[in-house]
Amino acid sequence: MTDRIETEVAVVGSGAAGATVARDLARAGVKVTLIEKGSDWEWPVGHLIAYATLYDIHRSKEGVIIRRGVCTGGSTMIYSGNAYDPPPGFMENLGIDFTNDLLAVRKELRVGPYPKEFYRDWKGSARLVEAAEAMGINLKVQDKFVDPARCVPGCEDCLLGCKHGAKWTSRPFIEEAKQNGATLLTRADVEKVEIEGGKARGVWAKTLRGKTFVAADKVVLAAGGLGTPVILLNSGINNAGTHFFTDPMSILLGAAKGFSTRNEVTYTFATEQFIGDYIIGTVSAGNAVLAQMTRHPLAAMKSLLRYSGTLGMFVKLCDSAGGKVEADGKISKPLSENDFARMEKGIEIAQKIMTGAGVDPDSITVARYIGGHPGGTAGVGRVVDTSLKTEVEGLYVCDASVIPQSSGVPLVLILVSLARWFTKSLLSDIKGANV
């Protein structure tokens, strides 16, 4: 059975970029269909079952674990809520200046750090911050997409979705798009773009009912660094899928007496001194234990027995863009010798901070290479131009896949800002086509 939907613009993916594009197009009166591979789950939010319902977890053939969100809201449902500006030189390398959009998004979404009274009694984080300072490293409070008035101190569930509604996700943008006339199609796995005469005509999706064709004059792929290249490759865009990066993270867990990062919000303190190589910061004890489950389940179980005295830290690598996503979704993510060396250097620093804070050095375990920022697979200058257009008329890409190489920082603020900039350009194209 084949269903058919007629629309002006088909947006594939409802994460940070896709939801922003759909909302801003719908605001402008454009007929939009927003297509999401996952479900519109609500009941798993804030619960461990989120790992089975909101997460899509892959393992590269080299063993790197790569996580993304597949549901309405995409990876904004499972991120930590951290907001980073683009590092110096990022916009110049991208060839796109979205400075004004970045400022507008920061204002609209009220990006900022937690107030001091929020974390002043966090003994574990305080010990880590002090130990880092003694080493000349500034673990500073991070900007967040979190409303402190709604956030519950002691809740460690940012990575499971936010049941308190404190962490911004792209779901409010989806709802606004719908209120302005957009259609949301969920549990629809887009397989390819229909291309005729060098022009995009819509997308084919596999749904519970069978096949659905969404006919559209313009198609925006925002399915992320893993999803977008698969669609492009299956649509005949053969230069997609290379230069894959994922900012792999190593999570450290250690035991101490009398203090812990239990019930202390994850990724609240981090240093920006090493951006370009890695970021080092704090992790709640609960999330550190869960990370160990992926690599060291027996050690993680032992840690649960001493959970009241455990601390966590992370090292997030700015990896080289050397991986590949195949048309069947298989992933290769080799790490260079330089990647390995920089990660081990970051881990060494984190271990020194932890032992300086009073963690038993023999208790420290490290869950290595868990990635969460997949991108690079449809980079500017290779697959799209600086207007985010592909070689196919009417086919665009707006997500982390267009970033040519890792910035080494969380991408949500960058992607919402980039999508805001892109949509204005797309509206100009639509207006020009209608003249």
C-alpha cells in the first residue's frame, strides 16, 4: 500500500536543526511536512527505559559506540543541555556567518549558566573544581539550555530526557510548527529522495502502513550525521558518507570516602582550555556508573555497592574526520594515532584531577570511546555548498553532517542557529520560485 502526501517542503528529521527549519517555515506560511523516523514517545522520558526507546545506539566496526536520539526531538531529548558557541574560526571554515542568529537563539532560549545557589552544596563537584584549579585548570560553570526554576537539584536524568520540562528540547518547536499548519509524520523511515531531471520531487518513506511518498518541491535533510548520508547515498549522491566524526568521549568513575558527585547534574563544570583537542569536565556519579556498564559491567556493578562515594569525569575528544557511513548504515570510525594520543593525555589529566580531589587511584575505571556528536558526512565544500544546497535542485542538507570537521564542542546551539540562518535563505529560494 502506498500513501501520498502533498507538501511544499519536506523536512526529514525533527532534532535541533530539523525542528527549527520546520517551525520557521511554518511561521512564514509555508506548507511543511516534518518527517521523523522515531515515535512521539512521552512516557519513557526521565526513566531508564529511555535507553531502549529514545536512543539509537550503534557500534562502529572498530568498536566506537555512537549514540543518537531517534524520536520526536531527536538527540535534543538525550543531550546534557550544554550550550557552546562555535569555537574561533568555525564560521570562517564553514563559510557561513550566522552570528546574528546565534545571538537571537541565545536570547530566545535563555541560554546561560546555573545560578551559584544551585550548585554551591555539591561537594563532589567542588572537590574536583578545587583539584583542577590547583593544577592550573579552570573547570568553570557551563552555559545550559536549562531553566533553573524548573530544574530539580539532585536529578541526574538529563540524558534520559527531562521529565521536569527544565531542559530545552526541540519538541516545543515541533508543536509550534504544527500549530502553524505543519504536518508531523512519525515512525516514517525515509529511504531515499525521488530525483527526476536533476530536481528533487519528494521522498520515499517506509511506514507502518507500507510505503509513503511525500511529494515536495523542496527537500531538507536534517536526519543527522548518521541518517542523512544513508539517504543521500541511496538517492545517488555518491560523495556523501565520508569524513565522519563523532567526538568520542571517555567517562571516568572512581571511589572516594565522604563525598560524591551523586545527585549533581552531569556536565555542569568543564574546562575550555583544551578545545580543539578535548574537553574535560564533571559527570554525575549515576551517569558515570551507567557509562561503565557499556564497557566494564562488572566494575560498574561493584561501583553500585559504593555508589554514595563515587565521582565521575569525562574527556570528550575532538576527533579527526576519518570515518565513513555506508549506504546500508554500517559505520567505520577509525581513530588516528594522534586521536589516541590526545585522548590518553586528556584521561591522564582527568585522573590527576580525581586523585587530587581524594579519589582512590586504584578504583578509577575508564569507559572509552562513546560518541555522541556524529557529523561531517555531507560536509560543506564536498556535498553541499555554503547555501547548504546539494548538486540536486531543491535538495538541501541542514544538520551536523554539513560541518566539515569536528569543532570539539556540543552542537545543539550551533545547529539551531545555523538552521535559523538557513531557513531565511530557503524562504528566499521559495519566494523566488513563486515569482
